[in-house]
Amino acid sequence: MLDRALQATSALWPDIECAYGWVHAAAHALGNEDQAPSRLVRRRFDRVLTTMRRDAADAGSLQGAIRHFCKLARGWRSGLFHCYSMPGVPRTNNDLEHLFGSYRYHERRASGRKVASPATVLRGSARLIAATATRLHAPTARELGRVNRKDWAELRKRLEQRRHARVLRTRFRRNPQQYLAELEQLARQSGLPP
């Protein structure tokens, strides 16, 4: 069975070998194992892209994929090299995915839910930041005491507005006619001319 599969796909292997070489070279350039400065990494990557664009026809049936890769790389080029010039910026989003995955895991353990809890939707902007900050550094009592009370009150107000909007949506879904009747009644009481 394996021999039949290899024979059936044997015509594709030269194209795959050519394209794989270029993609591997691009990954190697972006891997930056020698910790070169960002301008040198950019130059290496541009060299690979130039070769790919120039010799795309050599990839045969994968020529369209190579051209698409070059087009996307050109579009993302402006933000592709920041991680090499700024220490602490990860090269991939794996760290970010791990961070959110860890939050989701702990939320799931605490609540038993398999989907995002409504509290995450409502208070996610505060909860995610708090969870991230406390993983990096546990705040001391002195740091917590220095919190700007105005900012804290403003955040609480925004979170309460979100919660109130959610309550209203729930009331509307449960009984739309009653909700709309109450709105009409409020509009009549506001003193606006009918």
C-alpha cells in the first residue's frame, strides 16, 4: 500500500523538495540562531523571498503557493522583525496562547464549565489583566494601596455598565413584549412630547 502511494505521488516530489528547501531557508533565517541584529535577519529573509519570487516556476504545481507565501510575507513584513530588535518580545504567539490557555484552564477547573464563563465575557478585561499581572509578580500590600481610586472607580463603572446591558438583553430575550412595553412606559414618563 505504501509503495502504491509513493508511486502515485512520485510526480509531486520534485516540486515539494524545491518548495520545502525555500520554506526551510525562510524559517532558518527567521530562527536567527546566531542572534543577529534585526536588519541582518531582514536582509537574509529578503534574500530568500527574492529567490522564491524569481524561481517560483521551478516549484511546478506549487508555484501558486510560493507566490502566495511571498505575497503574505511582503504584507506582514513591517511587523515581522520587531522581535529581533526588542528584547522580551516573543517570536511567536505561543507564549500568548499559553497565557490565555492557562487562564482558561484555571477558569474551567474553578467553575467546571467547558465553555467561557459569562463572568469572563463581562469582566474579562479586568480578570485577564489581573491574572497575567499576578503570574508575573504578586502585588504587595503597599502596591495595592497605591492604586488610583479614580481609575478603579472608572473601571468598576464600565464593568457595571456591561453587566447592566447583559441583564437588559436577558430580560428582552425572556419576554420581548413586556420589555418593549416597559420601554414605552418609560418614554411616556420622561416628559417628551408624544
